[in-house]
Amino acid sequence: MGLQRPPIKAFLLNPAPQPNTMSDLSRNAQCVLNILQNATNPLTTSEILEIARSDEHADICQDCAGGDTFIVAARQLVDKGLISKTLGKGGYRWQLVRGD
């Protein structure tokens, strides 16, 4: 049996440290997860950064509105298997990895 991840929604609603959870995610990574969780289609890097700068995400996406901090956060999420990226027209497209 493989390692089981806690549900992303549960993590976003309860980011307090718990054994064997995603509590080691940065605030920027939480921002990216939050944005992708609400997306109906894969988003480009530019689209994610635009959403991160919006008033709706200002409380959690304080730092993620810049390209460098986004790349670090996205890499962390890809490494953990929570999101995936594909190269397409206009750059990378990002989406949640669904564990259905």
C-alpha cells in the first residue's frame, strides 16, 4: 500500500501541525493550493499570480504574488505530489492531483 495523503481541503481548513499531515507547507504553498482547489480547469502561472494578487486571497497570498516565490511554492507542491504541471501554449499549466 502507498503512503496516503490527507485531503487537501481538510489541510486548508485546519493548518495546525498534526502528525503525518501537510503541516510543513509554506504559506505560499497554501495559497497556491487554495487557488487551484477553486479552479475548474488547469491555470497558467500568470493566472495564478493574478488571482493571488486579488483582494479575495490577500490574507493568505501575502507573498505569493511574485514569480520567484510562486515557483518555490509550486515546486514544493509538485514534490509532494499535490499538484502537477504541464507545459503548454503560454507556459506551464498547474492543477491539483486528484486522488479519486
